[in-house]
Amino acid sequence: MGWDEGWEAEFAPHAEQGLVPGRVVRVDRGLCDVVTPTGTVRADTEFVVPRDPMKVVCTGDWVAVDPDGSDPRYVRTLLPRRTAFVRSTSSKRSEGQILAANVDHAVVAMSLAVELDLGRVERFLALAWESGAQPVVVLTKADLVPDPVALSYLVQDVETSAPGVPVLTVCARDGEGVEELAALLGRGTSVLLGASGAGKSTLANALVGEDVMDVQATRDMDGKGRHTTTTRNLLPLPGGGVLIDTPGLRGVGLWDAGGGVGQVFSEIEEFARGCRFHDCAHEVEPGCAVRAAVDDGELPLRRLESYRKLVRENQWIVAKSDARMRADIRQDWKRKQAEGRAAGEAKRGRGSWRPAPPR
């Protein structure tokens, strides 16, 4: 299940109290299934219900539970997480939701049965990089693109949108590409992410080697699927390691993922080093190396527009809980308004445009 010397050292103080280590494989309404050295037990999370939603018990967590013979058994504490895949909730409050904890690989499944949404790929990857896990993109249902040339172009499009990320094609139903993916994931912990209908449950069954997850057919009209998986489940893999299968995600909101966005768009950040102004927004400023790269054909315009969108979204979600960030955004907005007015007057011959001094 991923237990190692590091976890053993973290758990040592709890062992002195007679508690037992375990890994959470499923959470359901305040109760969770925990794998311990003596088997899987049902435990209550009452004693670790925090005010902070980021500290609730989650699939993949390592915990300390009551010893055998206790009735009922309780989770007494969480061990510090090494990584956590977090997205923003759909609520109006500024909250994050943890989808999986202590993962080594974040596998983003995208179906080839429908048109690829490269912006969604970039969004998933930003959260994956921010989590601390190594992202992997898996293009499922590869049998639906029989033309190898067309398939090659699709892979190239995704690779352009996912610098530094392995991109694999699989047909889980026939087993094509599954061994390569299993070898890439190794013996660590992986979380499987994607929309309903992306083929996650079929892929999970192929990786596990048996039908452990229910599978439903996608709708013929649009290729979308139903929510076959309704909870996050941790599944042992035959070659070692574990897989966390998750329900289909309709929304993938960013959650304080500035570093992840930077990694997804690493080529833009590299071009930005050549901009005349260190705080260049890559919009109307003179001497912008990023817009020059677009004009020269070195950078697709779609990538720049996607980058701007995710940067704005991430700033907005951070500003919801950070008063200083909100003030900075307002100041930056006023500065851009002033620059726009000055640039307009300069074009009309009423003055010369100069950028505002850096903050």
C-alpha cells in the first residue's frame, strides 16, 4: 500500500500510544475503510473532523487508528501528507476539495471518442503539477481513431499542451498500451482523473487485472458517460503500487495553482524572460517577447489565451481568501486602465505613452 521507512518514522509517536497504522481506501459519510497490517477495518472519523475542509480524511491518507478489539474503532489522527490533489469547490465560499492524498502520479484520462479539449488538459495538468505528483496524460479509446496519421497528430497536439509530461495512447478494452502505462506508474500511488465517459473504470479494471469497477456505455449522441464511479477507491495493482479511481469530474476549478500553471506553460514563462518589463501582462505592452513569439509562429495563440485565462482564474481564487492579493489585483487593474488611456491618447497625437512604473 506504499508503507515505507519515512511513514514508519512519522508514525513512531503514535505507535508508542498503542495505535495502529493504516491507509484509507474509501471514505463514506464520516466513516472510512482503512487497510491495516491485520486487514481492512471500518473506522469512524469523528475525532479528526476539522474546521478546515483541506484537512478532512481522504482516500490515500495514512492514519492512526484504534488497535484491534476496539469497538467502535476511530481514526485518531492523520499523518502529514506528502502530496495532495486539490481543486476548488463549486460553492461560493473560498474552499478547496482534496480528491486524493499521497499520490506519486496523476493520470489524466482523455477520451478520443470526442473532440479533444486541450484547455481542459492544461487545467488538469496545472492541478497535477501543483499537487506535487508527476502528471501523465492517457488518451483512451485509441481504437476509435484507426488512422495512425490522425492519431499521431492528436498525440502531437496534446504533447504541445503538456511539455515535460508523458502522453500515452491506450485501448483498455483490448489491453493495448496498458502494460506500458503500468510500467510507467511503477510501484507508487497513482490517481486516475477525468470526465465521465473518459474510460477511467475500464482502464482501472485493465490495470488491476480484473473487473473491480462497474462500467457503463457512453451516450452515442455526444460520447459522454454516466457517473459509474461514485466514490474514490484505492485499488492494489498486481505489479505493486496502488491506484485511486475517482468519479468523473464535471468541473476542474483551480486552487492556488500558480506554480502548476507556470509548469504547464513553461515555454511562455521562458519567452517572458525576454520581455522589456518584468511585470508584462503580454497584452499591449511594448517589447513583449511573448506576443512576438506568437507573431513569429513560435507560440500558438491558443496557448497564450489559455495561459491568460488560467492565470486570471487562479488569481481570482487566491484573492477570495487573500485581502492583500485582492488589493494588488485592483491596483493592477487601475494601472492597466491608465496605460490604456495613455496609449489611446498617444495614438491620437496628444501625448507619448509610457508604462506605469513597476510596483
